[in-house]
Amino acid sequence: MKTLSIIVLSFLVSLRVSSQQREDKCMSCHEVIGDNVAEMYKQDVHAHKGISCSGCHGGDPHMEEMEQAMAVEKGYIGVPKGDDISTVCAKCHSNAAIMVKEYNSILSRNQLEILQLSVHGKLSVSGKERIVQCTTCHGVHGIVSVKSPSSPVFPTHVPKTCAKCHSDAIFMRAYNPALPVDQLEKYHTSVHGMLNAKGDHKPAECVSCHGSHDIRSAKDAKSAVYPTNLPATCAKCHSNARYMKEYKIPSDQFKKYSVSVHGKALLEKGDIGAPACNDCHGNHAAVPPGTESISQVCGTCHSLNASLFASSPHKKAFDQKKLPECETCHGYHEIVSATDELLGVSPDAVCSRCHKENQNQKGFIVAKKMRELIDSLESSDRIATLLVSDAEQKGMEVSEARFKLRDVRQARLQSRTLVHSFNLEKFHEVLSNGLTITGVVKSQGQAAIDEYYFRRWGLGIATLIITVVAVSLYVTIRRIEKRQTRQE
Amino acid sequence: MNFSWGKIYSWINERVHLEDLVEFLGKKYVPIHRHSVWYYFGGVSLFLSIIQVVTGILLLLYYKSGEELAYESIQFIMSKVEFGWLIRSIHSWAANLFVLAAMIHMFSVYFGKAYRKPREMTWLTGMLMFFLALGFGFSGYLLPWNELAFFATKVGTDIAGVIPIIGKPIMIFLRGGEEVTGATLSRFFGFHVAVFPGIFTVLLGIHLILVQRQGMSEPLGLENTLGNEVKTIYGERSRTMPFFPNFLLRDLLLWLIVLNLLAILAVFFPWELGKKADLFAPAPAGIKPEWYFLFMFQTLKYLPAQLWIIDGEVFGILAFGLVGFLWMLVPFWDRKSSKGEKNRFINYIGIFIVMYIIILTILGWT
């Protein structure tokens, strides 16, 4: 027992001696000379993991003499510059053996690779290094976990961190003069920004939409904020009912938008002219549009409809009742393609919600008449198209009539726009023009079909005549040959 | 005033001595045997070429050559001009039937060895007219300036361009430049309505004079023609019929049947116009030449890129050129037939070529 006690004591003493020998001389010296960097590094996440200064700067931290500790032969590299900074970080962060086995880290190990492919990974104006290094966002010596509220990349600090460069007009001019530098200012006015400023780390900040290491230009089709990808990016949070619960807003916007005319155009047809979330709500200054601004928002694209509505009698009535203009009839996220069924006085028609036979009667009469007119043009267009198609199927040349049908479509389109003026006289004018064209097309289509049958009859008669002549000729030949045989 | 054909005949005869012609026609005889039916295809070809001239002249009244006008003018002919659709459809159908009839006529002459002495010149003029017919088809195909025609011409002239040494200059000459453009259209129009018809008329004149002068060739082995029954080498008894009126009236009867066929085709299958050519559009899928070029087109598709030391396409074009040349000169190398001897080798070559054309055309079509 005594022997065992002596062995254990000797082992502990040897450990103490070994620990004294392996003391980090970098820290002890730099503390002695009052270097602030050493103080900062004490708080660094890397220091907590036992990584010495030499982890980045090289050298031997156990040497007593500075010349020996910071000798090039010992691997000392001094202060890394330019791309060497990120290379030094990647030495460990891209190495699975170090990150997983030594530090049991779950961080992805391709950050540098992704950063180099990002818009920030492009060469800087000097042409010697990339625009952004790891330290640009994460800081140096005082690096803390991204989950720590003191980290410059913690959600509540991200906007300011990004703004260090993005709000610097002189700096940004060197890279992208067209890119605005007021994103942070706008962000502060947004719902997201205001909550973020209050210390709420859940609302979207720069990284939530643009990504972190993998940030791409908004014009890059792979970017999370490229129009076709943006609705899904917003939906990451806004379609998460649990995440949105505390904000008391619905989480079905993306679902509704996806089946809307805008959603289908953007997400199914890839038409980037169609509005994504940011086109109505704004992007950095995103807020829900108010009642008064809805028509302005829609009017940025549907300008003619908006101006017709603004000069219509409905404008005053809607303002008085504080009704949102476009939204009242068309809805918002789930806006479907406007059909003729919206117009009129049938139960499905939106006009009938306010205009009844015994209530708001003038509007009732106008809506009814407009629907009758639009239906008559639709029916006339359908008949004309059928006639032209029938003639085409019969092999007739009706390209002119087919071309005129475009004018009918144009008239129908115009009439649907003119509905927003709620002016029966103007509406009638356009409809009459369309009906006149369908009349011409119908007569051309019918003429082509008549011509087709005329050709059939003509062929029948011509064939008959030729056949009669041929038979007569055959009979003549037979008669001549019989006569010749008799003569022989 | 009493009308009578006799009086009219006398009136004309008095001035131009028609009786000489009638006497000449009266002495013309056409042999009758089991292959006589093939004689009619020469007449059918002639009839179809007359239809082409007549309908072509009528189309010329409205057709406007030029990149911006050609397609529209055909559209106008098809939709606005009275019976324009009929004339254009007949012209297109008759063109195809003409090539078919001429082809049948050529092979019937070949298998009947009718090219043998003394009819070498008739064969040569016929062959030249056949090549001209293909030229008519190729040049006429572009004139509507539609998508299919444009790309078919592009491919066709590209093929001409691969011939060593002379290919490129030929291609540039045909196109009127490096690419198929409005200049090509003007050029093809010129060939189609002026150059080719002029040459064709001269050749047709010589061909018909030779046929009239030398009479119809009889199957090898016939010794006597004028009304006497003789035994041919096929072992059958042969006799003759007067050219006028018997053969001529039979010819007329067939022409009427062909006219009927043309009318039915034109009405039931009007020739489509398609889309206007767009010089910057990509070639649509399934570009094919007219059926009579299909066997050559298909052969070129089957040939490997490299054949020995020569490019596959160049080999194919040179081979077709050589075969065509030898085919045209058959009266000069088939000595046996000229001596009146049987030559089965000629038949085997002919059968092989006919089968080759039919099979490759079907493969190209499907």
C-alpha cells in the first residue's frame, strides 16, 4: 500500500513539472508587455479550446527566448495578410481530423470553399486578395461563438457588421457602384429591423435571406433572393406556424401565393417579371402595405388599371369606406387570374357583393350590362375561332382571318382593363370594335368553308366531265379499231 | 353558213399542205407487245411538262420573287386569286408526277434497251432532260420561301459544297454568296423560269424530232415492224398499230386520266405553304428533301464519316456522280445490246438500282 502511494505521488509530481515546462510563453510575455491583443485573446473561443497564438501565427510557444519562440525555423509566420488569413483559419476549419476528432465540432468544413465561390470571394480591387476574409465578419483575437450575443455575426449584430462595408458608399463604389448603400437605414424602418433593434434575434436579418458564407449576387439565379427563389426564402420563416406564433400573423402566405396567378407565373413559368414577396412588401424595408398603399403597390405594374380606377366613381366610395382598392375584388396573396365571372350580378361576381337590384342600383345595371357585352364578345370570338379552325382543318388558307383574331383578343383584353373605369360608354366602344372584327372573321371563316365545299363540288363536276370525255374517247378508239379490223 | 370540219381542213390544207403531214402520220406505226404500256409514259411526261408550263406561266402573273415578297405572294395566290390555290397545287403535284413519270419512262427505256443504236442521242437528250427536271424540282422548291424549303436548300447546297475543288465555287454560285439568302431565291427563280425552260425546250425539241424520225424502239429481237406479225426474242407474236389516230387517241385518253388524278390530288391534298423562312431560326426537326432526292440523302446519312482515306460524304457524292455519268453513257458501253444480243448484266444493274432507290426512299421517308 505504501509502495502504491509513492508511485501515485511521483506521477502527480511529474505531471506538475511537465505542465510548468509546457507553459504558453506567448501569452505570458505579451501580458507582461501590456499587449491588449493578449487580453482580447483570453476571451477568444479558440483560447478556451486551448489553442495557443502559435495556432495561427506559428512558432514555438514553449521557448523561453523570444528569438527562439518566433523563429522562422519553428514555423513562425508573423501576422497573416490577405488570403493567408482565411488559409490559416481553414488549416483547422477545413480539416475533419482536427475539428471532429480533437474538438468534437459540428461546424461544416467547407466554409472557405463556399466563401470563395460567393460574391465576396471575388478578387478585391487590389487584385491580390479576395474581398472578404473570415476575420472581416468574425473579428480577430476576440472571436466568440456565433451563438454568443457578443459575436459580430449574432443575429442582432449582423446588420451592423454587414453595414461596415455595405453602408460605406466610397468602399462600395469600388465594387458595385449601382448597389444602394442605404440597406441598413431601410432595414431599421422594416418590421424585421425594428424587432431586431429591440434585441429579438428571430426576425430576418441580412444572413437570413442572403446566406452567410455562400452569399451570391441577387442577380445570380442560385441566390436565395433571386426572384424565383425569394418566396421560398421568405417562407422558411413565414410558413413556419410555430416560429411565427408569437408574432400573431398567418403562416399560409406562401401556400396561397403559390396557387395565385403571380405565384404560378414566377414559380412555374419562371417569369421573373411576375411579382415575388419583395415586389409588394419591399425587401430591406419590408412591411405589410397599408390600405391606402395597396393600389399604389399593384399600380406599379398594373398602371392602367390603377389610373382608370383612380378616376372612376369607385375611388371616392372605397376611400370613404376605407376599403383597400384592388384587394377588395381580387384578394391579395391568392390572387387568381381575373376571369369574366368576376364581373356582373351573378352570385359569384364581385360586383354583386355591394350592388343589388334594390341597393346601389346604378352599379347593378352597369355591371349587368358590362357582363352581357363581354359575354357576347366572348361568344362571338369563340364562334369565329371555331370557324377559322374548321377552315384550317379543311386545308383552307385563312391566315388573314387567324391574324385578325389577335385583334379580337386585344379588344377582350382592353375591355377587361376598361372594366376598372366602370364607364359603360367607353366599355361599349371597345366591345363594339371587337364585335365588328369578329363579324369580319366569321364571314371570312364561313367563306373559306363555303369555298371548300365549292371546290369539292367543282372537282366532282370536273371529274365527271373529264370522265365522260375519256369514256367517249375510249368508245371512239374501240369503234375506229373495229372498223380497221373489218377493213383488214 | 354551214359549218364543217372538212371545209376548215381544206382551207388550211390549201395554204400549208396539211396532206403531207397526214401522209407522214399515216405511215407511222407503234409496235404492240406485252411491254407496249411503257410507251405511254413518254407521252404522260410530255403532258405533265405542258401542264407545268401552263400553270407556271399563270403563277408567274402573281408570283413575286424576293425575300420579303415571295412567301406573301404565294399566300396571296392561295387565298385571294381566283383558282390560284388550284393552279399552285396542280403545279406542285404535276412537278412530282412529272419526275415520277420521267423516271418510269427512263427505266422502261433502259430495260427495253431502247437506248441502243441508233437511238443513243434520244437517250442522251432524255437523260439531260431528266437531270433538268431534278433541277426544276430543286429550284422550284425554294420559291415559296418557306421554312422547309429554306433549310432543304441549305442542306442541298451544303452537299454540293463538299465536292473537292469545284464544290465550294459551285455552292457559292448556286447560293449567290456564302449563305442561302434572298440572293439565292432570285437566282433559283431565274434558273427555274428562264434558264432551265430554255434548255429544256431545245432538248425536248430534239428528243421529239428524234422519236418521230426514228419511230418507237421495239423490244430486242423484232425484225420487222410494218404491220407484220413477227416473233420476238421473248417468244411472243408482235404486231403494230397506226400512230394516228390509234396511239395518239390512247395517249389522249391517258392524259385525261392523269388530268383527273391531278385535279383530285390538288383538291383533296392541297400543297401546303408552311411557315415563312426565318434566316435566324434554328432548323426544324425532320428536314427532308423532295422524295426523288431522298435515296441519295439517306445514303449520305448512312455513310461513315471517314471511308478509307476519303471523307464519307465526299465519297457518296462522287459515287453518285460517277454512277449517274455511267448511266447516261450506257448506250456506249453496252455493246451487246447494240449488236442485238441479250445482255442480262444490264438488267441486273437496273434491277439493283431500282430496288436501291425504292428501299432507300422508304427508309428515308419513315
